[in-house]
Amino acid sequence: MKIAVGITGSSGAIYAVEFLKQCPGDKFLIVSKWGKVLLKDEANTTEKDIQPHIKRQFSNDDLTAPLASGSNKIDAYVILPCSTSTLGKIACGIGDSLITRIAQVCLKERYKLILCVRETPLATNTLEQCAKLSSYGAIIMPISPPLYYVPKTVEEYVNGFVDKLIGVVGAKESRGWRASELE
């Protein structure tokens, strides 16, 4: 699988780091200016630390990157975390950075677009933008880890969401609630 991953300046960098580590396939990374700050502040991680888990990284300023064109097919694009500012730009059709341009490509080409919003509470305009993007085919996936596995550590809590996201991407089947009862 070819998966593009955008990291923006919303809190939740730890989810992005774990997703990059655990998701199989070729991952292409774009990190916004504020995404870089949050990687350092929240996850004590740099872009260099993530390099072993990705195939290639592109600058968010590089609108000539191959991912900016619909002629280069990808299987999924995940923005994790997705700031409400980024969500708003995508909903309005603004592709002024590589992160938002790839989202525009996904919408026009009908590629899988997953926006992992980590914000609470949500303003009415953000809810409207989520609904608008969902109607266009985007998957709005708030960072809301499942608790039915009763996580005991932050790592288990984070991994619960990452596992679910990998399943939504289509890279592997995630475990379901009481799934053993179906076997």
C-alpha cells in the first residue's frame, strides 16, 4: 500500500508517531511547521527519528511533489492529527500547502482521505465542515480511542486508536469488540 501521512499542528503527535511505526506499507510523510513543534513538545521526537518508518518525506511547501498530482495514485491519505484550521481549508477547497493539496487530490480522484481531528469541544462551523467533507467522501475520524479493551497504560490507549485507524486505512483488519464470540 501507498499511504500519505500529514502531521499538522493539532495536539496528538504521539498518535502519528505510533501510526507510522505500526502501519505496514510505503508511507510518505509531510509535516507542517506546527506539526514539527508538536512532535518535539509532545512526543520528544524529531522528523529524523521517524525516518526509519517511512519511505520518503516531502516538504509541506513543495507543491511540485509527486503527491500533489492525481496522476500518482495512493491508497490512502491520513492527516493525523488534523487541526481544525487544516480541516477548514480542505472543506473550502484551499490547497495552499502540500498537506491541503493532497487532500484536494484525494477528493477529486476519490482516493481514501482520513482526517483524524483531535479537538474538543468542536465549534459549529467545524462540525459543518466535517459534515461537508464527509458528504464529499472523506472519513472524519476523531481521535477517540476505544475503551472496551480497558487500557491500563497510555501506550495501550494510543494503540487502541492506532489499531482502529490501520483497519480503516485497509492495511490490516483491526480487532473488534468481543470478536472472539464470532469465531
